[in-house]
Amino acid sequence: MPSMGRDPALGKARRAVSGPVREDVPSRPHRCARAKHWWLLAFVLVFPASLVAAPARSAILYQVDPSYVSIRFVVGNMFGVFSTTGDFKQLSGSILLDLDAPQHSHVDVTVASASIETAWDTANKMLLSPAFLDPAQYPSVHFVSDRVVQLAPDHVILHGYLTLRGITRPQELDARLIDEQSQPGMGPVADFVVTGQFNRHDFGMTTDFPTVSWKVSLKINAHIFLTPKGSNAP
Amino acid sequence: MPPKVPPATWSAAQRRLHWLVAAGVVAAFALSLVMTRLSDDQLLLKFLLYQLHKTLGLLVLAGTLARLVLLLRHGRPPLPGSFTRLEKRAAYLGHGVLYVLLIVVPVLGYLTNSTSPSRIPVLFMLVIPLPNLTPPSRYWNDLLVTCHHFAAIALVVIAGVHALIAIIHQLRGQPILRRMWSG
């Protein structure tokens, strides 16, 4: 299946948006069905039809390719006289966007805590220490959305849970679709920009203030490809 | 331009600036020995000492530029007549090298900070943020750290020799140290 794109067949076939998107749901009915596989053809035709009986919703889902996602944090240093920015280089999971009904979007992302990287060696060392991310004990950081509240056609609040150092707490993230534009050869593209902040003290990172601020800002940027409606192109 | 007839003594401003710059160099150098040895457990102290070092470096630079302006406007008292021709040449060369290093070392320090990937600003007097002049670059930062380091060592060594020679001349009855101290 194409990794991204607006696919009406997929949209109709999938009612629920929970769970990772990378499961192997065929993007469209198998066209290779031969007569001897009549049962398969029947199944493929009947199965989606059985779901149409559910309340209609035109879920158009976007799987976001992790290579187009950056997960960045910013902390203030020394009472905020300067700041340090870092990126999580390894992430997995799914970002499912339903642009027609944003409240049905779903985000479930796990990042490898050892993959944190800043441009400052001292900060890298600190982040990997037991007082901060402690990857040896807590190898991953996880966010899963629970409820999506739409504020505007291109603006939602993701309510969910952030798990950091084994501590899970409710977390709100602000998500916008911005910079919609046409990219030659790719069709329309946009950036799904998610911002939020948390207090690191809440997650057991209780040392090194004021060298490192309590407040940690998050900025997640996902570049997505918006295929025009009705097109099967990836 | 310096006056046609050289002054008999250093002006009070020249004397004060000489010793202030000297004190700045000594303090900045002493700080560098401490701050670079601090572990990351003492990051806040380390940060403060680095900022103090940066402030001192900028003060040394400003003081040196002011000294050059005074040298051009006021001139300098001649070296004692008892100096040999070789001693006079060596003195002018040594002073020239010292002036160059007093400018080069702080400038290299500032550029070291500017190219640092950590993007920690220079906070003059611990409060006034000064801009980075270059984008971050690990390559240039490594190179500049080395240059700043060796130029600073050269400055301190040559300044030490300069002080030693001044003391020796003073003890030999050529009161050049005294005239820099009390005019």
C-alpha cells in the first residue's frame, strides 16, 4: 500500500482510527482475484459493505512517514538566558489524520530515549544520565492520544498521555495543519505541527534547576503529502 | 599622531590602563584554568565562570584598544639611554607582539564562542547578551579553541618575560617599572 495518500477505498474500509496504521490492510480490493477465488472476491466486496452500515464517516487517513517527522524539544538554560534544542532521532508509531473529521485523528508515537541529540556535548551527556532520560532504565518515551478536540478546520487539541521515565501523565498537545502548498511532483503538501509543553519535574527529572528550566517545550513537525480527493495516486 | 617631542613620562591614563589590562589578563587566565577543569556537576558555576572569563576578555580587548589610542595621541616616554641598541629593538618588538596578542586572544575567544555548537551566548557583565558573529561549526570551533589556547599561553608567557625584564631593569637602576607605576 502506498505509505501516504488519500485513498477512498481505505477510507471506507476503515472505520476505526485507533491502532497503528502500518498494519497490512489492503489499500484497495485485490484486483487479481480470479474466478477460482470467487470467495475472496466476494469477501472483499462484502466486507467493506458490511461496515458501511455503521454511521457514515469519510475517514481519510494519513499515515505519516517517520522520516518526515522531527520531534524536537527546547529547554531554557541558566534562568533562560539561552536555550538548548534537541531532537529524538528514532521514532516509530502512527500519526493518523482525519482531515474531514479531525476529532477522529489518532496519534501514537514512541521515541527511543537514547536517540536524543543536541549540538552540545555536555547537554547530551546530561540527557542520557540517570537524572534525565535514563535510557538504560526507560528506553522509550511514548505519547498516545485519547481525545481530539477540534478548534478550527486546521487546528485541534490532542488530549492524551505522555509516558516519560515510566511515569504516565495526561498531556495536551496543540496541533495545526499549516503551510499547505503544492510541491512539484508531489502534489499538495502540508506540515502537521504539534506543540506542547510539560514540567520535567512531574516526570521525575528533579535536578539541575536553574541550569535547565523546569518547562520543556515540544515541537513535532510532520511533513505530509495530501493527495487530492478522489485520486488513487500515492 | 604622537607629539614631536616624546613625553617624559607615561600619562596617568596610560599607567592605569596598563595595570588594569595586566590584571584582566592574569584574572582571565587564572579563571580559564579553573573553569575548564570544573565537572558538569557544577554547570551553573561553570557557566558563571565562563561568562566572567568572557567579560574579562572583552574588557582586555577594549582596554588594549584604548591604550593604542593613547599611545598614538600621547606617545610614550623614550627607553632609557642606557639601553643598548639591541635591547631597544627587542623592547619595541616585544611590546608590539604583546599588543597584537592582547587583541588577537580576545578576538579568537569571541570567535570560539560564536562558532560553538552549544550556542551559549556571551553575556557581557553577566547580563548583556552579545551576538554570535558566525554560524555554529564544530570544525571551526575545534580549530579556534586550539588557536585561542596557544595564543593565550603565548600572551601569558611573553607578558611574564616582559614583567621579569622590567624587574631586572629596575633592580639594575633603570627605573622603567617605577615610571609605569607612579609616573
